Amino acid sequence: MEKEFQHSAADNALDGRLRFDGKKRKWQVKQDIKPFVEEAKQERDIGFNKKANYRKFATIPDVVAIEIATKYGVNIHDENTQRDKNEMSKFKKIIIQNYPYLLVST
């Protein structure tokens, strides 16, 4: 199975396509990511809460999680990925390089 995923700048949506056995079967995933981008910016402006037990890294819309899983093979929703330091490091690098507007802290 051949996988493709493309970012579409129109309406801040992500569009993807899958091809099966040479026959095109299309699917699309769209989500307005503007609220996520705005939330990340607000959280960056507020700064780190020193009373919190953790530091939030980024705000990740579902369409971005799907794109990363499809394009890079890192499924952030998988508990095994979340426990694997190497996979989480890879995920963070992907966010920093390709989706810096979603970062809350570095």
C-alpha cells in the first residue's frame, strides 16, 4: 500500500490520500487548526507555570498527529510511543522542524 499525505494551506486543513493496489481510493481529513495555533501562541505568551508538574511541549491537532503517523511512522496516540524516549525525541524534532507554530515551549 502506498501512502501519501499532503498539507493543504487552504483553510488551514490537512488533506491526505491513500492508494491501494494501483487503484486510487481517496480519503480526506480536515480540521480547522486556527484555534490550536492561537492556543499555542497564548500559552507561549503566558509562559511556563512553575507550579505545574510537567511542561507542555506543544498543542497537537488530530490532523497533525495523523500526518506525522502517516508520513513519519510516529503515532503519538500509541502508549508505546509515549513511553519510548527515542520515539518521543523523534516526535519532538518533527514538531520543531515542521510545525513550530504549535510549540508551547522548547
